[in-house]
Amino acid sequence: MSKNSEDTLKRIHEFFSAEPDAEEKAWGLIHEFYHQVLTYMEEKHITRANLSKKLGKSRSAITQIFNKTPNISVLKMVEIADAVGVDLVITTRKKIETVKTGTRAGASQKAAAGSSGRYIAPPAPNQATVIPPVVRDRQIGYPASEIEKGSDNEDITPY
Amino acid sequence: MLKLKVTFDEIRIPLSYGAPKFGIFHVIVNGRPKVMEIFDGLQETEKKRIKRLIGFMATQPDFKSDDLRWQLKNYQYGELKPRHHRFFFFISYRNNIVFFDYLEKKKGSVSDEHYESINKKRIFYEQEFRRYIEKNS
């Protein structure tokens, strides 16, 4: 392997293993927000056409909304959440842990997973997060909606 | 294609992302990390967006995002698609996600021919990955 490739690999490893900075945490919140919205829309059979009607915006505007940036406004998040019928609140990881497991902050990751099996990262002091409006058991496999043709791959377990 | 020397490299995600359910790998072809070379050249904000998304992929197998298609119609691979970037991956062998190709999307949608050609690479890399895992386990 050339020196250049070795350097690239080193940078990649350092970048991926580094604990997230503020910008990356912001991306995490945005990704999580859209995951919750998309999950809720799927469960309630809300289409993007429905959403554009409710928000009084064009389909292309909805596409733009979902083409996210970390600078989405709180107002826009609440508008989207309201349109699909999800309530958003802000809390801290510490409070989530207390509510879900009754354990003190800093408890083990296993304990923090709670009865839903959903992992909650170790708490950081004063770190705010959006409480997921929908908490489901996690299963391994492709989302059913995205399997459009039968799979012959034995390693893939659709549900 | 058969003359290529292929190996794989595993990427570790931060502990604070949670317990991984998938391993994350990328291909090294003839000594070059061909997908991660492109990733390395992206803007910082883009890299952080993708890194966080890969973190969700590793920890939440049903994670939903407009930037992510777990499986493309008619194919056994998926794509990460933030903006005009297309990072292709397959899921194989003991729940591992393997990034194996990249495409920068120009105007319009990616053609069927492109997807078909990427699928041929996927078949090749998936066989190599199985060999790699069996050899190293």
C-alpha cells in the first residue's frame, strides 16, 4: 500500500472513531428527527402528497424539506411534526434514562437500553435531545417497504 | 476484474453511537481504499453528515432517511445518497455492511446501465468479502 493510501486510511479511522463534535451531534438530531417522521408516516399511511396538503406547500417544497441541512429551524421541525401528528419535546439524556430505566446517569449501556431494546447513549451533562415520538423494537433486516422484489440472498432477513 | 487484489478494512464507530448491530467495511483495491478516498476528499460538513448516517446504519437496522436506500429495486445492494453523492453498499455475511463503489450523480437519474454495472461489481466484491471473512475468522 502506498504512503498516500496509508495516510488516507489513517485519517478515515481517526475521523470515524472520533467522538462527535457539535456539528455531528446536530446531524444526529436531524437524521433522528426525519427517521421518526418517516417511520410515523409509514405506520399511519401518510403520503408526501398528504403532507404537502397539510403544510400548504408544493410537492417540490416537501422534497426540499426532506433534503435536509443541519440548519432546519425549530419552527419548521414543529410544522412537519404537527402535520404528521407527532408531538416533539426537548429533554436531556439524563431525564430519558431516569424515566425509562430508573437508573442513575452514567449507568451501563445495557441498562440504558431499557425494555424496548432501544439503545440510549451514555448521558452527557446538559445535552438536549428530541424524545423519539415512536419507540419500537429493533429488528435486523431491510425495512419491508424497501423490499420490492424477493431476495435470494440468504444473509438478508426481511421482515 | 479477476486480476484485482481486493481486501477489506473495518471502520469503527464511536462508542457513544451505541452498540453496533452491523460491522462497517470498505474495499481496498490494489492497495487503494477506493471508496474512502472519495469520502476523504469531501467537505467536512458532508463527511459529518455521512459519518452520522453510517453510525445510524450500524446501530439501527431499520433506520429511515431520504439519504438512504437499504436496497435498490431489483438489486441486492443499497445506496447512501446525500445530495449528488452515491455510496453503494451491500449487506452480507454475519451482518456486515460493505461499501464497495461510488458514483457522483450528474443531472437526471442514474441510468439502469449504471446500476447494472454496479451490480456486477457487487457480485464480485461480495464473493471476495466472503473469502476475506472466512480467511480471517
